[in-house]
Amino acid sequence: MCGLSGEIRFDGGRPDIAAVRRMSDRLAARGPDGHGIWARDAVALAHQRLKIIDLSGLGAQPMTDAEQEVTGVFNGCLYNYRDLREELRGLGHRFRSTSDTEVILKAYRQWGTACVDRFHGMFAFALVEHRTGRLVLGRDRLGIKPLYLARTPGRLRFASSLPALLAAGDVDTSLDPAAVHQYLSWHATVAAPRTVLAGVRKLPPATVRVVEPDGSHRDRHYWQPSYTRRPEYADMGPSEWRDAVLDALRTAVRRRMVADVPVGVLLSGGLDSSLIVALLADEGQRDLATFSVGFASEGGEEGDEFRYSDLIAGEFATDHHRLTVPSARVSTALEGAVAAMSEPMTSHDAVAFHLLSQEVAKHVKVVQSGQGADEVFAGYHWYPRLASVAREREPDRYAETYFDRPHADLTRMLQPDMRAPEDVSGRFVREHMAVPGAETALDAALRLDTHVMLVDDPVKRVDNMTMDWGLEARVPFLDHELVELAAACPPDLKLADGGKGVLKEAGRKLLPQDVVDRPKGYFPVPAITHMAGPVLERVREALRAPEARRRGLFDESCVAGLLKAPGAHRTNRGANALWQVALLEIWLQTHGI
């Protein structure tokens, strides 16, 4: 797990090494254990290393293979790298290190861009062919590892974070109206390849991009599971599905213990993280380090779920750590969390994850986390409404259920020059749901949530907040084989028992009943939810700042109305509308835009 960056020139010039160094320096928190820069002809690569696998200097990056054919940088982990290394040895390749980075270089030399089909893991990489000068960029199937791009005439820069690209300079920081439309429609999600900045894009998940020396490129989208009922599962009943899901999750959790350092677990006490702990205990893990965070109550809302995490920690005898955060600290912690965001994120648990990661990083370098289970196994409360709708009505029902606000309301919030010419968010959903490969309305919704909304909200949030403290987070519920299995699972088994039915049945074999049957919880941060004093002051400061007035993003009467009644205006999904508006402005100001 690391931070990568680089530049390729198309105009005959040499890469700007000073700019590449600035990008790498901005990524230092992602990889505090080492750094390096490599340049050849029109390309330069840089790397910040977090030592997880092969702790020796032989695992340092940028790495060039022994035959001087390929140089690369890599962020993430290949969980099956040992098996791939043995296969490649059998094909005649020789290895100097025990790192998964070297496996990627050899795999590319053996199989070309098809190497990604063999990878089990989370990854973003950049490889340079010495002979051709070709640059190859790749990203894992579920977009767990980020890769941002900034192209100008004659040059492409890339990095593990958007702020790193800003540090290099010469980025078009004007706002993308279509991306702002998505941000205000989808609870701050902006789908790849867009970001809120017109000059920065993201390599989509499950994509390999080959960039030629003349600047042309071609993409290969290499994975998309079918959300249909598959013949090989036709004879499976509920108990067989339960066992299949449990076996696949067990494999996913076991894979994510691959490391040359200890691995802990972020334990909320919910079904998902509790299952990870139970499966690790079942595998023989002892004194597993687990971590929970809670916040002071505000407005009558409790800010922790320690009773559940304590129950699991006691049941499986973990080495448990609790972090309690007073409300007064939230407003100051907010600044660090926003600075760590590659894109603006309004979910309150960004602050929670950032604070928790700071504490966890004092004890371990790697943790497993339960993100993704709700999208993969239909755990959210809106899925039953989507399951009952006719296919021709599914995009409208999805918008009614999932969107923060309709297009007309959004248009009134924005100044004229920031208004998208049409309902671009609604069009995106309609087009996605019309693509073949989803059997029912629920299948189409789960496909959209898993491969778009999940990637650019909770998954991105966990990566940004943990990596700001040099902490690697692994997400077993996004093991691609588990996702493929869940996609084929009959919708009624996922919707059963209030959602995640098949997963709950798996949980009953391992967990206390109180945890399996508890009401669904969220990561509460009451000081933000209820706009506690210091948080509200920070919001007012941002919206009244000279930068905000010059930018003129939001309608002034809209902002005035939100500030007049900070807690009264809620989106269709129940989010605080003032917080959504303010967070975008806070993020822009924090990053000097």
C-alpha cells in the first residue's frame, strides 16, 4: 500500500521532475517508509512506500525488472501474489524479491494487459515499457485503489490522490457542472471518470489504459459480473446459498491476512465487521487487534455503539481498543479529514474514520474493514421499494428513493453558470440501468450501487481516511469472487429478514444473536448531524469567505435560507442540506481552489 505518481510527455520534452517530486511529497502520508523517483526519456515515475510485503530494500519502488524491460509503481496488495510467483517461475521468470510488485512486472511481461484477469487484490499501477515508451495504467475491479489523471496539451500526469496533482501545478480547477450535479444528487458521489474539477479525471475501476508515446490511448474494461441467475446455481436452496456465501467470505477474509506485518480489524459491532472477527477467530487467530470509535452525544442522539463492539470483542477474546471523541474535538478534526479528501465527501463518518485511523496506526499497519456488504447483499432500507417496481419504472423509483433532491430543486440552488443543461444524474441512472446483464429491477440497482456509488463514496472514503495515516484498509466484502457470487444470488434471499438475509443466516452460525438481529446502525457523528456550535461556526465561515463569494457557486438566497435554520433543511435521504453545500466550499478552500 503506497502512493504513486508520474508524468508522460507527448511533445518531445522531458518530464518535469520537480513537479513529479511535489506530487510524491504530497503523497508521503500514504507511504512514510520510503520513496523513490525514476525517469527515462519522456516518462517519470515516483513512489512513496508503506512496507507491508517484503520489508527489505528489494521491495522498493519504482521497480525495474531484472531484464530491464519494464519499470513500474504500484499501490495496493495482490493477495494471490505467492501463487502467481510460483506460476511465473514455472514459466521461466526469475525473482530477486519476495514482493508483490515484482510479480506485477513479471505478470505483465508474460501476459500483457491480460495479467489483471489473474490478480486477486486491490491495486492501481503504472508500468513503462522501456523499448516502446508506452505507459500502462491499471485499476482493480471495484476501484478500491484510486488513480487520478490530469491531462494538458502535450502531457499527462497521474497520482494516487487529487491533491497530489494540484501540488504539481497547471491543473484546470474550474468546476465541472455535471459533476457538481452528481455531487448534489448522490450524497457527494461523483462517478468516474469525472471529479468536481474539470481538469482532473479518474481512471474507471476494472480498467487498463494503454497510453502511447504520441498521446493516444485505448482502454480495456476487463470485468463486470452478471446480475442474473446462473445455471450452475440453479439447484441451490437457501441453506446452500448461506453456506456458499459463508465459504466465499471465509476465503476473502483469509486472503486479506497476507502480510509481513500484523493485521487488525475495524470493529463497529455491526454484522459485517463482526463476521470478519468471527471468521478470523475460527481460523485460529488469537489476540486479534480490534478498534472502535465513538462520539459524544448531541441532540439526544447517541454517538457510539460500544455495547455491540464490546460484545464481539469479549466473545472472541480480541485485543480491543476504544476511542471516544468529545464534540469539541470534531470541529478541529474536520480540518484534517477534509485535507485528506481527494474529493469532497459529506458522509459524517469521514471524520470518524480519520480519527480512528490516527489511533489504529499507532498499533498496526493493516486492518480489515466491513465496507461494501450493504451494497453487495442489499442491506439498505430502500432496496425493498426498488424490488417491487416494474422495470420501465426502475430509474424513476431509484431517483425517488436514492437521490438527495430532484433536478428542479438542484437547479434553483445553483448560480446560472453552474447549472447543468439537463438532468445529467438522472440520465446517468437511466443509461446504466438499460445496459443488459441485470435480470430484475433490484439487480439493476445493486449493480449501479456496487460498481458506481460504492466505489466513489464509502470505498473512497475509507482509502482516503486510513491512508492519510499510513494505514492500509482491506475490504473482504469486495473480494471480486464474493461479489460475483452475490450478484447471482436470488434477490429474495438478499432482501429477507430486513435486508442482507443470506448474510445474516451465515452470521447465525458464528455470532451472538443480539448482533445478528440488532437494528441497522450507522457511523454517527452527532456534532455534525446536529450542527454543534464549533461545526456551525466553521460552516458559516466557509460560506461567507471571500473565496466563496468570488466563486458564486450557490444562489445567495439559498445559502441564506440554509444558514438561517441550520438543522431544518434535509435532503430526500435525510442528510443535512447545509452540510452538503458547506462541505463542498470547505473542501475547495482547503485545497486552495
